[in-house]
Amino acid sequence: GYKRVSLVPEQEKPNGEFPTVKFPNPEEREALALSETHARRMDAEIFVATDPDADRMGVGIRRKDGSYELLNGNQIGSIMCAYLCEKVAGQKKFDYHVFKTIVTTELQEKIASKNKIKLKNVLTGFKFIGSEMTKIEKDKKKKFLFGGEESYGYLPVDLLRDKDSLSSTLLLLEILSEKKDILSYLNEIYMKYGLYMESLKSITLKGEAGKQKIKESLERLRNTNTELVGSTIGKRKILGFIDYKNKKMNGEVPKNIFAGLPSSDVIQLVLSGSGKLTIRPSGTEPKIKLYSSFLSIAQPHS
């Protein structure tokens, strides 16, 4: 539905050195700066940026005052998840499935549940979503609907086994064409399913000493898990402790939390007020990552 499409001139031609950005990743706000500048110049309704191998996607949506709101990966994925789930809700031809990683917003669980769509959590890494897709394709009644992770990776088609920015961009434009106002639709989703807010903090610890500190920090948490439950972080009480590496849990934790999941170096703390804190080392960088998730509206409207 879009006839006027414009490429950012400075980024139109391929260049393996990526001279216009510090990091060629739409997760980084700086990587979207030229897109936003060009969008303002063109008075564009939306701008889209992918990373060089076209698996991640970031977007900016024009507000009514002319500025642009950059959506995070949880928000973009939840918009797609809600749109697709609502499209097939109530049909009986297929048994639809949604897959997401354990650090991705629980808003998508609420969306799937309310639309009677099956959802399964998997470990971080899109290969785990791809593996689940392969498992269900043997049953003609079961059908993949959507897969996503908070790090700007989504898959709305069953043709691939990895996150894909191209099909995701087409779906987002389809949603925009139908809903007209993406930001209003996102607010509708929050009011209907619950207002979940997430954040990610990364701590860089370089070298062998940093690697050792990350390892020791995680082990210290594991060794003190019984003491952690019942204590507080800020104003929230720690209700449960989940260790995905040793598959141990303590406190208020769903009993089937480890079902079908391989071991992984991840710790989760279940917090009061529908909060969650996930701690894991990066698999590619000298970082330890902390993901927080909180439910701000506990009783959304139907």
C-alpha cells in the first residue's frame, strides 16, 4: 500500500565498513539517526531499518507532533503477535502456535492466551524457535503463526527458520495500512491485554578477569538462592528463583518451567507485582545482561 518509498542516500550503497554508524544494528538508537533525519526531511509516516544481514528490524513511527517514536523489540513483536493472533482467533481449521524466548515480554503470553493460541517459551536464540517450528510441521493440524525475541528479531512466516526483517517489514506495513495509527493500536493492545514495560541493561566486563567476574557473579547468585527468596529488590519482594543451568527452582515458580528446555546459563528472579528479572551472560560479547519486566496495569479492560 505504499507507493512512496525512499532510501537513506548515505546508506543506499552497500559498504562492508559501515561508515555511517558505530554499530550496524537497529537495536542501537545511534544506528537509526540517519533514517530519522531522512524521514523528517521526507515527512515520512514511518521509517524502517534492518541490520546488514537483514534479520533484525527497528522502526520509528511519526507522532502527531511530527516527532518520531522508536519502538523497542518487545513492542514491535507484540504488535505483530496481537495482529496475527486476532486475525485467526476463533477459527478451528488449524492449531496455531506462537514461540518466544524466555527474556521476551510476557505480554505476548497474555495475547496468545486470550485468543486461545498456544504459546511456548524457548531459550534465547532463534535456533530454538526454528527447532520448535520443525517439530510441529509434522502435524498437518498444527501451524506456526509467529515467533520473536526482544532483540528486534521476528518471524511472521513459516518459510524460514530464522528471524527475518523483510517479511516482518511487510507485515508491519500491512498492519499500518489497516490500523492507520500504530501507536494507537499499541495502546489498544496494552489496555486489552496488560501494560508490560521492559528494559535491558548490559554491563561490559572485558578480558579474562571480566569473564571470571561474570562467572563468579552468577555462581554466587546460584549458591544464595534460598536466601534471595523473601528478600527485596527496591520495593519488590523476590518470590521465586529459577536456575536454567542446573534446572533448580525455589519459591513461587510454575512447576513446568523447564519443560522441554535444555540447560542454559540463565537465572530468573520472580518479583512481586508480576515482575521478573533475568540475568544471563552474552553469548557473543564480554557482557552480562539484565532484563527487567513489569506489569503496570494489572487489570486491563476487555
